Amino acid sequence: MRIALDALGGDHAPQAVVAGAEAALERFSDLSIVLVGPPEAIEAAMSDVGKRHRDGGRLLIHAAAERIAVDEEPTRAVRQKTDSSLVQMIYLVRDGAAEAAVSAGSTGALLAAGLLCLGRLSGVLRPALAPIMPTTTGRGVLVLDVGATSDGKPEYIRQHAVLASRYAEAVLGWARPRVGLLNVGTEAAKGNALAKAAYTLLREAPVNFIGNIEARDVLFGAADIVVTDGFTGNVFLKATEGAASAILSMLKDALQSGVRSKLGALLLMPELKRLRLRLDYAAYGGTPLLGLTKPLIKAHGSSGPEAIAQAITEARAYVERGVGEALARELSAFSTETKSPAMAGTAQDAADGAAGESAENHTEGER
């Protein structure tokens, strides 16, 4: 299996990206990786492990001279910077030279390139960003959409529930994942017009729908999958990330406030490090762009080597387990209205709309 990797994507590129690729190659003997970017920069970041895999033909370099910055308008950047690492990576997947792609770069540009170069699965209305967020249970929760499309419709939410359920079963190994609708209360009649309409559709969808979920219960594992519109999902994601960072900052200040506190911190250090890792959203690997014809995995902008390796692992599982084919079959079987041209629009419409919205939805790490 061959996976393309954007060597210039992310805050710590290319060093973290190259190190993550090396770690993934050590983990999986059936894997080869194409690093896309300036060859001299990639080679300078390689360790002896990378050089060994390159000599063995499992670590390849595909030259690309440009980088798409996170503050560039996504669709324009994709069209103008065809020699960028992100676009060249997508071309490799489009042309069959790689089976999946991973990038920690611009979310909007990745979505725009995916829509314009690869397209949506037949029947998909809008793709969705679906990250795994930490929970107190240790399992995590899949939340979508978190910003691929800000203006939601009930049909989008229903379809995203189906896509996420099949992805969770195939890649994450979750049997009959519980799907909840993010809402202001648990009662069926709660919420705005969008939430009420989505609730009705979800009851009839081929998923294990358990009803409405309040935001305060999401990270306690009240559901395995939580669906909402992209605007609400992105606000929830950033609020949660901000709360985690604030809690860790306040805890650090409290533990450094005096001699006794510092002594207690020394005793608690192993547990505190584990807590920090559980709250580190960048360490959870990649976010799949569900609904595209080929697997694209978005890693967090501040990803380190382990997060990059985990994102590659998810891309490998996506391909190995035939998730794309399973999603296509599922969509074809359960929903005929999603194939309506009036509802689905064109790839250009989706790229301009969704990618434009995603350009405003970066986390602080990506900026």
C-alpha cells in the first residue's frame, strides 16, 4: 500500500512529518510512503531510519516546490499553486500513484483540492470533517461536521450519521456505534428548526440513533458519534479545545503556587503527564474527510511525529478495509434523494462553498 504525505503541511514540517513517516514505516511492513515537497528539505530531515527505508524503496520523494499557507483563499490557492506539496499529493491519489493522502496543512485547501480533483462519492451531498475527541471513558467520540460546511441542512446531518457509522465500524472497530444529535436538551422536541428536522430524519436512518445529546455530556461518552451542522460543530470543537488548554494552564499555575504544591506536583507527575496526553487533541491522529471518492486524512496543524504516524495508520486502515467502497454501497442502498442534481450541486459549488467556510475554521495550532 502506498500513501502520499504532504511534507510541508503543519507547524512542524518537514521534520515532524518525515519523522512520522519513518515511525509508520517501522510499524507496518506492507506500507510505502511518498513524501511530497522539496527533495533537499526532506532529505535534510531524514534520520538513518528514513534513509534505510529510502534505499529499500519504501520511502519515496515526489518533488513539489510550493507550500499553501493556512491564510490563503483555498480554491484560488489550489488552482494557482499546482506545484504545491498539497496539490501534488492529491494528484498522486487522483492518478493512482497513491491510495490515500495525509496532510497537516490548510484544511480549506485540502477540502478544495479533494473536491475539485477527486470528487464526492455518488450521492454525497457534502463531505464532513470527523475528528475523534477524547472522552472520560478512554474510547473517544467521533464528532461531525466540525467545519467542512457551515450552513447545515437536515439531509446533510442524516447522511453524515450514516457515513460516520460505517467509518467507525470499519476503521475504528466500533460495533453498532451509538449516534447522538447535538442539541440544547435531550427531549425530542428541543432545538431549532434544523435540529428538529434532523431528529426526524435520524430516527428513520440506518444508524443506531439514541436521540439528542447535550454538549456537556459529549466528553463523558454519552454517544460514540455526535452529529451536528458544521458551524455548531466547529464552535463546539474550539470551545472544547480552549477549555482543555485553560484547565491545564490553571492546573499548572496551581501546582507551582508554593513549595507544598510543587512537592505534590512531583509526586503526581506521571499521572499529570498522562492527563495532558489525554487532553491533547493534536495527539489523536487524523480527521477523515468523509464522502470523497478517495481517502484524505487531515492531521492537526500542530501534529508531532506520533500524531502524523497515527494519521497514516488511519489512512492505511481506511484503504485496507475498503471503507470508500462500503460507504458508496451504503449511500446507494439507503437514499435515493441524495442523488438529486438540484440537491447535490456541482463539485465546483461544493469546493467554493465548503472550502471557503473551512478557511475560517482553523484551530490556533493550524494558524
